Amino acid sequence: MKRRDFMTTAALAGIGVAAGVRVAPVLAQDGTMGVAAAQRFSIGEAVVTAFSDGFLPIGADALIGVTAEEFRTLLQAAYIDAEAHPTGVNAYLVETGDSTVLVDAGTGAVFGPGLGHLAANMAALGVDPGAIDTLVATHLHPDHIGGVVTEAGNPFANATLKVSDTDLGFWTSEDVKAQAPEEVRQFFDLAMAAVAAFGDRVEGFTGAAALGPGLSAMPLPGHTPGHSGVMLESGGDALLIWGDIVHVPPVQFARPEVTIGFDVDQDMARATRAKVLDMAATDRLRVAGMHIGFPGLGHLEKAGSGYRFVPSLWQYG
Ligand SMILES: [Zn+2]
């Protein structure tokens, strides 16, 4: 039955009274829906809270390996308007009872009004940034550590910054910065400012290092040299917070070979994505992604030559 026929049937049955009434969403002054974009999940004994920082538009021109036409077709297949596709920016709070760990810190004021909502969303849930003992940065791009650099200073006043030695070395190197393309040099400046904001509370890690109770790093290099996921294991359950394995999910789940211009090493990013998608699907491992539509948790299934993402549903208790 088509919608038009259904509406006629519904009206005849006396339930179409409200048809045609449109209720416009009430937007708050900051352009958000005025409610906290935060959602809690239990992973074993741990509680993971997904926070939205906002969204940024990523179009076909930012991607490599997909035409504008293919981009549009893939987004249409996911019922998304290709012209206005928002890529979400998320951060995840992991509370284990012994530790309060924030994985990534959003953009702060770096990217305009569509972003920078992490602090407000945390405040709405009563999460005090001063109570966070560890900030793990999956990598040192501005949409992951911009929230550290504010006019009022670093809001994570008591946290230790943990980031891979490789990313730390790369993004704080004046030599590497000098050789980088002009347009990404400001990424280095922000990374250096963010690291400096932690003073001596910076710990580099190598490989699959322990990051706290039940938490360990998973090297996922390519997007940046030291890009790392965070693996949470608790009470027989697990979650891999994988950072930037995908940037435009409807495209890159279907076509994992598609990369983004910001990948420092395109081939390595592609190989890492292939490996981690296969692992997550094979092991039925739940994942969370910084750029998967909010709240960004779910499972993967193999589908054709790519994957299908099955979002985690609201958890009632
Ligand atoms: Zn990112």
C-alpha cells in the first residue's frame, strides 16, 4: 500500500484527524534541539556515555575513491539527503567505578556553531570535567582535542592526557609541521596547544598499552600515524571505541576502500579499516565511532563486498 492510499484508509477509519499538522522542532539558541545529546550504555560493569559534540558536513569532495554520483547513490540508499549529510562528532565517557575516562574531547570552539556542544551536554548530565581522571585521545586532530583549548583554560583540570607516542611525536614536531601542506599546519598548532594544556600530565603509550581498569589501546594506524582505538572489556562484555575508522558511514561501510583526504597515510588507513571491520563483524564485537551518527554504537554484519551497520538500541535499564 502506498502512503497516499494508506492516508485515505486511515481517514476513513477516523484516525486521520491530525494528518497534515506539522510540528516544527523548537531549536535552542545554540542551534541544537535544546535537549542533551547524551546516551548511556552498560558494558559489563562499566557505564559508557555517548556525548555528541555536534556535526560537520563532509561531502564527496573530501573523500578519495568514490565519485560524486556514487556518493549520492550510497547516501540515498541509506535514506540520507546527500546535499545535507551531517557527519556526527562524538566523545565517550567510560566509568568503571575505579576510573573516569573520557575518550576524545570534541572540537571546542575550533569549528563554528555546529560543533562544540560536548561541554554543554556533559553539564546537562552533571558530569564535571574536573572529575575526569584520564583523557584518552584516539589521535590529535582538532575535532578530537579542540575541547581542551578554551579561553577559560583546560576544563579537564585533573586529568592525565594519554595519547600514543607516535601521534604525540608527529603532531608536536616542528620539523614535521614545516614539511606538512600549508592547510594542515594549523592542526599541528592546535595539537601542540592541547598537549601543552596538560603540562606534565601527559603520558605517551605504545602499542596495545593498558589505559586503565579494563581499558587498553588498539593501534589503528593510517588516519594518523598513531591513531588508536580504545578497547573496553568488562564482565564478559566488550566495546571497541575506534576513533576515526569511518568518516562517512553510509559510504565507507558499503565501500571500505574509500578514504578521506585527511588520512595521513591513505594505504595504511584503508588496510587498517579492512582489518578492523572484518574483526568486528567476525567477533560480533560492538563498536563505537566518533563519526558514526549519534550515539554511534552498534554491530557490523558483512553485506556484499562491504558491511551493514546495526545501531544499538536505546537501553531501558
Ligand atoms: Zn575525526
